[in-house]
Amino acid sequence: MIVLALLLAACDNSPYPAGTARSNTLLNAFQERSPRSLDPTASYNNNETPYTYQVYEPLYGYHYLKRPYALVPKAAEAIAEPRYLDAQRRPLPPDADPGQIAYSVYDIRIRPGILFAPHPAFARDEQGRHRYHALKAGELGERRTPLDFEHQGTRELTAEDFIYALKRHASPRVEAPVFGVFAEHVLGLKALGDTLRTEDAKLRQGLPASALDKPFLDLRRWPLEGAQAPEKHLLRITLKGKYPQWKYWLAMTFMAPVPWEADAFYAQPGMAGAGMSLAAWPVGTGPYMLTERITDRRHVLERNPNFRGEPYPCEGMPGDKEAGLLDDCGKTMPFIDRIVSTNEREKLPHKAKFIQGYLDVPEIERPEWGIEFLSDMQDSAATRRLYEERGFQFPKTVDISIAYLGFNWLDPVVGRGDTPQQQARNRRLRQAISIAIDYEEGYGRIFINKAGEAAHGPLPAGLFGSRHGTVEGHNPVTHRVVGGKVVRRSIAEARRLLAEAGYPDGRDAKSGRPLVLYYDFQRVPTPEIRAELDWLTRQFGKLGIQLEIRATDYNQFQEKMRHGRAQIFSWGWLADYPDPENFLFLLYGPNAKVGHDGENSSNYRNPEYDRLYKQMQSLDDGPRRQAVIDEMVDIVRQDAPWAWGYFPYAASAFQPWVHNGKPSLLVRDMAKYYRLDTELRAQRWAEWNRPQWWPLLLLPVALLALLWRLRAHWRAREAAAGRSEAGAKRPGEAAA
């Protein structure tokens, strides 16, 4: 008994090794699967950016504290203003008419002295030759990570690394989701794509399509007219025409530097089979480097020993100083040594670990966790009291994002349609569904842990061109104005449209069969998700439409979307940059998912919308641009490639020992700004998770009760045995 008590006294319920509480480690979790790709050219999903933006450094970034968002230089020395040239390459003034501008030239100075994180791709021998660039089949051995190599190396960042990164968008070896966008603007990039496809086919001649090992496609061999390095630390990018939004793309990991050595290293025999690639093991110049990857279980980022350090900002917004967000002014970042991300498949245990203190933030970057906890506080006074006593921080903001329900334009039932008659029918079907899904009810009153405002188009508030929240900004297809207020159109109106589409009461007018539609969902259903899916099914049921749910994990969902195999789906978009283009391009034809690997997930295409999109791109903010945007929004409201969805609220969640936490959708390299009070964390872990000793007091009582039962049982057996012996006949005794 004493031994048992001592064993229990030495235990606690912490899921981490001893000493973790006082280590300078940020603890967070991720849900579902590991990121599909950490390759900066290919990565464009929100579950990947918590890693890519800590590892890679684009040319620009965003000021951590300022709102509206302000660009700041990162790998670049300064924000470069473009020079405009006409068709004869003669200089034009900054205010030249966009029609006269044939070229925009950006001269960007790269900070000297920036080093890549340690990696075997850079390791050299005594003669200066790369140690690991000539591996033959079988020489990889048991190595499964770059850290398994004996020698590591580094080198200085140069302008050529950005040129190589830009060329990779044209490479057939990489799934580049923004190649279509970049190829429209960067001089010569589209032609380079054609060249690389031809050259790649030559290299792979004779290899089976399924071959994992492919000869290295060395992009240094082919020049790119729109990207040059006149000097070692000078990057010159030339665009076709005027494209003011280009500066925002330079703040994304699509323009993070990629060293040719990494591409060559991972192209060697056996690497793909061993799971080694830029998709799994990134190579960057940022504050952190990936040091552990256990797929679908655990990822670890550690401080990059070659990172130069950056000063914490000294200015912000009103209220930031009072909130303590300027206390670390001028101190060198990053503050945290290690970031550990563990897998939590279910939301309830994920939340429970945060409440216990075992997660410093529930999940890096996700803007809905704070809303979840704020919702809990509204529902229960006891929960509110607990959260306030523990000092949890849930800073809330309105940020630029959308959650939408999309229709696959390639689908014969809900898509565009092959004939004018079918196109009209399909449009009415999409419009009827868009009316029936009551987002005001679902995400305004029922699912308040995902609260937001019903969308009337693709542009959230906070962007130029958005009319969200105004009467004139309502969607006339789904809503109408009654007494000066915007209200959703009736189900009767939706049913009328459905009948005009050829499905009266949800049945095909010709065959009489019920209309069955298929909804592809990107998560494995859990109990809390099931309630949301049931609600959506009921929305379609209002029209007599049967909705079948096809749920998969996120990686499988992405693959299905890439090949256009979904019919109806839900997805979301967190702003990459503060310009309406970043949302309007989600419906731009050449940016389609199928055939272009773009972010137009609906594969929507409307020639007039695409024409106006190109016009909108070259315009500066003003009345002309607003008029074009209004026309574009009207087109997609009528076509209804989305059921529009809602604009979610955003709020982060931080423990009281996490300093410098500020919610943001655009600042994705936030981990370097966080600072931990590890002593406070250790104290709170002990206070919030005290062992419960009272069950030990019950053990002696239970033991005595067991002994008493055993004694009683033994005595009963003895008594029974005695009665049996007395009742037996003795030898020779006659029966009575």
C-alpha cells in the first residue's frame, strides 16, 4: 500500500517529458494529417503555413503590430518602387496611364550576410566539392532525414536564389498553384514553362511514369528574361505592363529563396523513396528549421543557428502599449528556442489540453480557436469564471477571410452546362441552393463557435472595393431589402427557381427521380462536425434535394479537388495580401484548380469576368477600379459559382505566460515574436493539475471490505461442508 502511494505521488498527468514546463519550448497541436507539402513553390494551404513561414524568408513581410497591414522588408533591404517603361523601354513617370506602360521593373536589394540553415546539400569536402551531390543508388543507406548526414553546411543568400525560386514555378516537377498568375506578369515565365516541359520529357525518356527517381532538372541552364541578377545582391524583376499587386506576392513564400543545391540534393537516387524532398524537409533562411517530422504525429522546429536575429518592433497601434505588446521593443528575436506540434485528431481533447495548460496556443495561426473559447464563456457562467481565473487571453478582431460553399463548374448538374439551355437550368439550381442555405441562422445563431457574417459576394470588409455591410452591397439573388433592412429571400422563391431548373419539389421533371447531390467534406466527421453536416443536409432538404456526404481527410480532399472530382464542397480563404485581387482571383478562369493547379477551386470561367479582372489588376484604388469591381461582383452573383458562405470572425487563444500574442491572418511568421514566461507555466501546470489524493483514502476501506467478503465466503463454504458431512449415511446405517 505504501509503495503504491509513493508511485502515485511521483506521477502527474503531463503528456510531456519531465522538464518541459521550464524549457523554452512553444507547445501547440495540429488536427487531422501532417502538411502535404512544405515546398515553398507548391505550398498554399493553411495547415502548412505554420511551418513554411517560420522556415522561409520572402523578400517582404508585414509589420507585426500595425493595422492596416504595412509591408516591411525581410530578406530585402527596402521596399522597392517599380520603374515604368514603354514598349521601346523608355522611362515613364510614376503616374503614367496604365495603357502606356509596357514594362514594370523592380530593382530589389538583398541583405548581405544572410545564411541558409545548416543542411547537407551545402556540405563541402576539403577540396571544396559538394560531399553529397553524387550519391549513387543504394548509397543513401538508412538515412531518412537530412539530419542523418554526418556533415552539414551553409552559404550566403544571393539574388540568384530568388531567380531559381521564380523559375521553379515553371517547372513540370513542381505543383505550382500560382504559375498561371505569375506567368501572366513575369516576362518570359510562360515561355520558360514550355521549354522546361520539353527538356523534362527528354530527361525522363525511357523512364516509367511512376518512377520516383528522376534526373536532376537544373533550372540554372535556362535564362528567365524577367528575373536577372546584375549584382550578387541585386534582384531585378521585369513584369509585363503595370501590376501594382506584385509587391504583395513578394511577401509570400512563393518568392522565398530556393537554393539550387537543395533541388539537386533531393533529386538523387533513393531520396524520394526515403521521403526526403523539399515537400518534407524545407531549406530556408528563416528563424527556425525543421528538425523532427513523425508523419501525422509530431513536428519540431528549432532555432536556426545561422539566423541573424531581428529586433522586436517598437511601434504599433493604439492600445498595443497598454496590452504589453511593446514591452520587448528592440530586443532580438526569435525569443523561443523550440516549437513542438503534436497531433490531436479530436477537438474536445485538443481544447482540454489548452484548458489544462498543456498547450501554449491551441494551434499556430488558426483564427477560430479564440471564437470557440469565447463561445464557451457565453454559454456558461462557470466556464467564464474558470477562464478568467486562469487568465486565458482571447484577443478578437475582424480580419479578411471567407468560408464558402462551391460548385464544381465542370460538373454536368451543378456546373456551367454544355448548352445555353442547360446553362440556364444549372444557374437556377445554384441560385435556389444559395437562397436555401441560411448562413444567418447557421453561423449567426447556431454554430456560434464559428461565428461570422453572411457573405453577399467574394469581398470581405476591410478591402478596397468591398461593399459588405451596406444596403447597396447586398446580393439581389439571395436577399432583398424590406423596410431598409436586408433579408434572405424565401424558400418559396428558391422552390420556384428549382422548378424552373427542371426539379420541381426536388425531383427530375422528366424521370421523376429525386435529385441527389454530393457534398465533399475535407475532414473525417467527429460528433461536433456531424452536427454541422446535419444542418447543411437540412438546408438542401428544404428544397427536397437529397445531399449525400462524402467525407475524407484533408490530404485526400486536396487530391480530389486537384482532379476536379468533387461536385459540391466547402473551402475557405484567408487573405494573402490586403487587396481585392486576392479574393477575386479565386474565380479567375486561368487560375482554375484543374489544368492549372490554381486556387480557383470551382474551376469557374466567365470570359467577361476574366476580361474585367485583367482590367482591375492594373488600376490603382479609386472610382474606376471600384466600378470595375462592382461589375465583376454582379457577374458572379448571377452565375453563383459559390453559395457565398460567410465572413468568419477571428480570435486567437493564448495562455497567460505567452507574451506578444496578437491575432492576424496576414502575419504568418508570428512564432518569432512570441515570448514565454516558463516559470509561470511551471507554476500553473502544478496548480491546475494537482493530483487527486482522496481516492487513496478509499483503498484501505475497499481492501477491508474485500477481506470481509472473502472471510464471509470462506465461513459459508465451511458451514456448507459441515452440513453435507453430517447429512451423509454412515456405513451399515439403515435408512429411516
